[in-house]
Amino acid sequence: MPLQREPIIVVVALLGLCGLPSLALGGTQYYVSTSGDDTYDGLSPTYQHGLNGPWQTMEHAASAVPAGDNTINVEAGTYALSSRLVDSRSGNGVGSERTWKANGPVVITGNRVLLSGDHIEFDGFEISGLDGAPDWTGALGVQGDSIIVVDCTVHDVTYIGISAYGSDGVVDHCTIYDNIQAAIMVNGSHNAILNNDVSRQRGSYRGHYLNDANAFQFSGDNHVFRGNYIHDIYLSDMEENKTVVIPHFDVWQTCCDNAAQDTLIEKNHSFIGDPAANELTYAPETIEDPGIRFATFMIEGTPGRPARNLTIQNNIFEGVLGYCTGGDGYVENVYLYNNVFRGTLAAPSQYPAWPRGVIANNHNGIWVWNNVFVDFKFRCLDAVNSTNVNMDYNLCTMSDGSTPVGGPPYWRSGTGTAGGSDLTNNLAPHFKSYHNSGGGTNDFGLLEISPLRDNGNTIASIVDDYVGTARPQNSLYDIGAYEFIVPPPDAGSTDAAATDAARPDAASTDAAAGDAALPDAASTDAAAGDAARPDAASTDAAAGDAALPDAASTDAGSTADARTTSTTSPGAVGEGCSCALDGSHRVPAAALALLALFLLGRLIAPITKIEPAGGVAPAGAPDEPERRGKPVTGPRRQSTGSTMMTSAISATRSPPRAS
């Protein structure tokens, strides 16, 4: 376990009592409350006296609080903005952002929010019910650099949900639904879009009509999209008024003149349809409803600025059209590695050219390796008018054993290098659970008998899978989004007692046997666990504190006895130490002796503290259960600072390449 030095609490306490300055506690705290008044000073969450109390409006706070390291605490309530909330001031930089913090449920209505300063954090707000002409700057506009938007919800607005046009920003753990054009629009450079939940995007809403209803519309360079879950996308939400506009939906669509480049898309799960019913949204081509309007990717560039260097790996994509080139193409160097593409058997027979897995037209460089394509009735891959096409180590299969409509060679068509290591067409992948239409939940993990095991190409830049399991588990990579983990020899035992005796662990069903051999934080026998290895998770506070007192102890008395931070008393220290150390007043000998002993002890045997069981979660470790199969692939931000932002964005600077 990592060791950390304790702060020199005694020294600080002594010097503070002697009139010397103590350590600073951070920036100024300001407050906004629905019961406040903008004539107050904003320095208290509740009214105190005179002009000491919270402000009433967020607009006033945005203009009154100076730039720098400070926090604007917004107390619970609904805030109807009379005008657009614009924060053009900045924080002090990395680790000292200017922070907007929602203290409880805070709902913003009436108008939009624009963050145009730098180093701002916007944490925990809900924006809803905004109406008006669609605007590219979004209901929540992020136009400054190094801005963090976390735990926010944007819904029921006739705008783009969140528009991130700055650089080095983060949108993390946000929920976006019932908006038009795009849930999140990304431009600029080095932005990270992490662990967000997107659903029910619309092309038309409350009398406003646009041609798109995308989850992510992006341009610029060096972005990361990781751990996002896109779901509940319905045809009915696109068709408020077909006579005005018939939009289409793409999960990721490139846009604008500043074409997307050098971007990483990994560990996301998209389901274009209804996950609860396991039914995909499908729009057949008719006179009224022209074209397939639901694709996972719509990628294109322009003649002067192609879309290029896009790495798409370790994802699960469920929809009738997977990767597609839009318009005239202008796409260079796309890498599709270790993904699962799932289509449907339910597509109507009158339009047999769908579903399709990948349509790569007008590409200069595309690599399709280690992917699974299941239930694409026409073709798994088309590569037309493209050069430097590399396709190998893939599986194309139909769950009902049928042959795709296109006929042999139904795996691929067009130009390019075919390779020689594709798995046999229609070979069953043996997923843990798969339902091709209606009911059930798909689990694309691999059974032990799966032919996808150890049949992939080695891609050294891919170090783990969809849920963070290291690749490879054996000497060879698996195909698909999951790497198979060989179970321990006794994992299948039905005799819990025998299993625990041989290999007691956290999953043991015999707590006593498990704890005796290897007590741990998950133990259900607290006493046994604490006696052998008391820790922060102990349920027996007294036993834990006696052996290893720590900050998490529930027995305050034993903790104080074992690890006292100061032995001073008013009579011993405060009485003779009321002024500075200038010789006019003597510091009591007892205090000086205590200080000397403490410093000597630090030199001989530094006081240490053991982290709670498990220590700090490694980067990429999940911090909450999966949501309908969605992986949570990054630690949730817990405090102000940009450690996560820096690590997330740095991953985009050199997109993975095959070895």
C-alpha cells in the first residue's frame, strides 16, 4: 500500500498559537440563494446581518465575483435567468479553477449559459425547458479553454445540449436528452467527452426543425470520446412534422470546415433503438421516409481538410448501419479495432441493402481488424473507390445461420487487401448472451468455447478491452470488444466450503473460512477480519483502532489516544505564548521541548499513514456498476483540479496504431 507522510500538525498548531500566520484554506467562497438579495455581499449562504448574506441571481454572481481562485456556491432551487448567463472571467489555472458548484438540486430555466473564460468548473447543474430559435452555441456553451463540465443535465431545450468550442476541456458524467441537432457538439482541440448518457435526440421539437438529431457532432482535433452510453433513439422522435423536415440521426458525425482529425473513440456503447426491448430503430426507404436515417458513424471531410487519423476501438455499436462515409468522402487513415457491430434480422425484405456493417467509400487508408459483425443482412463491409484498404482478423456472422442477401463474397466487396486470417463466415461467436430481436439483454463477453479467443491480430497500442481487462490474456489477442479471462480452476465449484478452503477470496460464500485464511475489506465476519488485518473498512471500530488507528475510525477515543496531534493545553502553551518570538516574551520550555522531540522523531521514524484497503483506484477502473452494458472507464471527478482532464486528453496526442 502506498505510504504518505502526515502533515506536521503539531508544528503548525504551535506556530499558530504563537501568532504566526497559518496555512491558507483556498479561494473565497461566494453564495447564491433564491432567498438572497443582490445588494448583499454574497459571502454567506444565509442572511447574517447588515449586508452580509447570499446573492439572489446567478447573473449578478457572474459579474460580481472577480477572476481568480474562488467558488460560487448556488444553493438548491430553481433559477429563472432573465438574460443569458455569461461568465467571461477565469480561474487561476490548473488546480485552482473558478468553480460554479450546485449545493443540492439546482435547475436553470429561462435562458442559456455561456462559459467563455478559462479554467472554469461547472458542477452539478440542470438546464431545462429552454425554447427559442436553434443556436449553435447551445443551451450550455463552453467557449473558453480548460473548462470542466461535470455531473450536469441538459434536457428539453430547442438548442444543442452542450456546445464545447474551446480546447483542453472535459464534459464528464453529464446526462443529455430531448434536445435537437446534437446532444454534444465538439470543436476546438484536445477535448475529452467522458462517461455521458445521451438519449432521445430530436430533429424537430416544439415547432423548431433541423436536419440532424445527432448524439455527437464533432470537428477539430485530438479529442477523446470514452465511456459514453447512447440509447433510446426512436424514429417517432424524429418526425414531429414530416412535411417540414425529415432529419437523420448519427451517433458520431463529423461536420463543418474544420474537419475531425487525430481523435480517439473507445469504450462506448451505442444502441440506436430501445435497449429495454432489444429492438433497433430501422427506417426503410419509402417516398415518405427517404433513406436509412440511423447510423453509428457518418464520417467525411472536405477537399482541403480531410477527416483523418480516427481510431475507433473497444466499442459496442448496435444499429442497422455501423460505420459510413458521408458525401464525397475525403477520409484518410481510419482504424477500426476490436469492436462489436450488431445489426438486426428484423429489417424489412423490400429493402434488402440494409443493414450493413461498414461502408468505406473514398478512403485513403482504412484498417478493419479484430472486429465482430453480427446480423448484417447485406454485407459486413464495403470498400469502394478506396486505396490502402486493410481488412483481416474479423468475423461476419448471422445469428440465425442464414446467408446475407448479397451472396458470396458477402463479407466484403470492393478494392483492398483481403488478408487471410478472417474467421469462417457464419461461425457462431459464442457470446455470453445474445438475442437477435425482441427481449433479453445482450452480453458480448466471450464464452470459453468462443472461436474469437486468441484469433486476433496483435495491436500493441491496445493494452486493455472494453471493461479494462488487460490485452492479451494469453499470447494472442481476442477478437471483439472483450478479452476472455481464463477462470481459476475452482471457479465452477458448487461446494462453497471446499472452494473457500482452497482459495478463500472476496467472493467467498463461507465468510468464516474465507476470513480466517485471508481477511479482507469484503469480509462478512468483521471480528475475524479486523483481528488479523484491521483497516478503514472494518466494521469493528474498536479492534481496528487498537491495531491501526486512522482517520476513518468510528472509535474516536482510541484514535485520539494512539495518534495525538497536540498535547498542548491553555495553561501550558497559550498562557505564555501570546506574542511573536521577539525576546520580549518567553516561549515555555515545555513547548520548545515538545517541538524538538517532534522534529527529532520526524528525522528518525517518519509518521506514516496507510491508505484504506485497495488504495487509490487505478486510472481506467470503473467506479460504478455498468448501465445497460455501458462501461464506466474513468474515475469520477471528486474535487477541483485538472488531473483527470490532463490524463484524458493526453491519450489523444498519438492515436493508437497497429504494430
